[in-house]
Amino acid sequence: MPKQPQLTALVTGATDGVGRVVAKQLAEAGVNVLAHGRDRERGEGLVGEIRAAGGTAEFLRADLASLAKVRGLAAAVDEKTDRLNLLVNNAGIGTGGARDERRTSADGFELRFAVNYLAGFLLVRLLLPVIRRSAPARIVNVASAGQQAIDFSDVMLTRGYSGTRAYRQSKLAQILFTVDLARELAPRGVTVNALHPATFMPTKIVPHPTSTLEEGIEATVRLIADPAMEGVTGKYFDGVREARADAQAYDERARRELHELSERLVSEALGRRA
């Protein structure tokens, strides 16, 4: 990664897998890293490693299963910095594997939709003022090739629940959001892209890896830092290749419905906790 001093990055899910390595590589390039995670011990351990190597980093703890905690995370970012050039929405949970049971977030939403999509939606909306001020800036959403069209009549999957379906729906929601946000921010010098880093990398949410972590890191870092990606926005990448997402991602009516639903869910959840 080329040296990028004077930049600040927030990496969610930075205590494991791709997020951890990306955070360390950003710090090595001179970027001030805000590393998010749930586990304080692991997060502070990561920050200690970065600082020992001469980098700059701080750990920000938040459970993305709570929208109130997401709001707290955004507030913590605002307290730590007056600029945010890079936002990597990497945190997420997998399909659930053998434990294929429907679980809900602190706000009562289906857990995978809440953590993998809705938390990132809220975090971005809250951080947009500082991101806009920091332009040129990049937002990278770590999605997946596993995608399934959102059933707007049962987004929370109260009928016929499947962890795989929930995961795929949440990941497609990230891509719909990516396309919409890219259009909104293009005139402001902020690019927004989504990617499937690699298939079944060796992380804590993958029981049987088939790809290397290095493949996923290379693809993610490319969107974050490659000068050739300057101005590229609203795209979905499968690894390092631009690809076509599920058709619903390009359906303007579906994107509008998702946006309206997301705004309503966030408003209801935070209103209840105000």
C-alpha cells in the first residue's frame, strides 16, 4: 500500500480476519486508524501492535447489534477526529452454520439484517458530515457473492427462517445501499463501492475455508488505496474484478423501498431508546 499520511480511516470489525490485516496495513502506510470491534482485549491488543510498529491507532468498542451503540460509535469517531477519509464497513456475522436459528438484535430486528446492513446504514448516515468535509474520501462496504433478493413483505424473515437466506439478503441490502449512496455522494468527491473479497476465507465466521486471507485483503485494499480506483463509484466487485450483483441492486424502486424502510426502522429504534 502506498504511503498515505494525514489520512484517517475507520475500519469496523478490525479485530479479526481481513479487517485486522487491513487496519495494520493502513497504519503501516501512515494512516491514523480507528479500529472498531466488540472485544476490548483483542482491540487493545491490535492497537498495541500497531503502535509498537510506529503506527497511530485507537480502539473503539461497540456492539453493532444495537443501533444505540452504533450511534455511540459515530459520536466516538467525531470526538477522536475532525476528518475521515476512509470508512471500511467490514464487520458482520455469517450464516449461522449448524445453529440455523432466528435471532434478533437489541432493537428486535432480525440479527443478520441488523448487524450486516442496518448498522452500516446508520453509521454512514451519522458520519456523512465528517466524510464530506474530508473529501476526497472512500467508503468500502464488504459484502458477499452470496446474495438473495429482499422480500419486502417479510424483511425480518418471520416465516420460513433460514440463516443462509438472512445472510444473503443482508449482503444484497449492502449493495443496494452502495449504489444509492454512490449516486448521492458522487458530486462531493466521495466514492462508494462494495465487494466480495474472496470465497470462504479463513476467518472466525467460516468453518471450511477455500480461499486465502491474502486474496481478500488484496481485493479490499485495492478499493481502499489504489490510485487507479479514484473516481470509480457505485460498483460491485468480485475479488479484484468488477462484477454484476443480483438484479435487485439495480432496481430503483427496490432501492427506494429499502431506504425508506431503513430510515423508519432506525427512527423507531432510536426513538424508543431516546
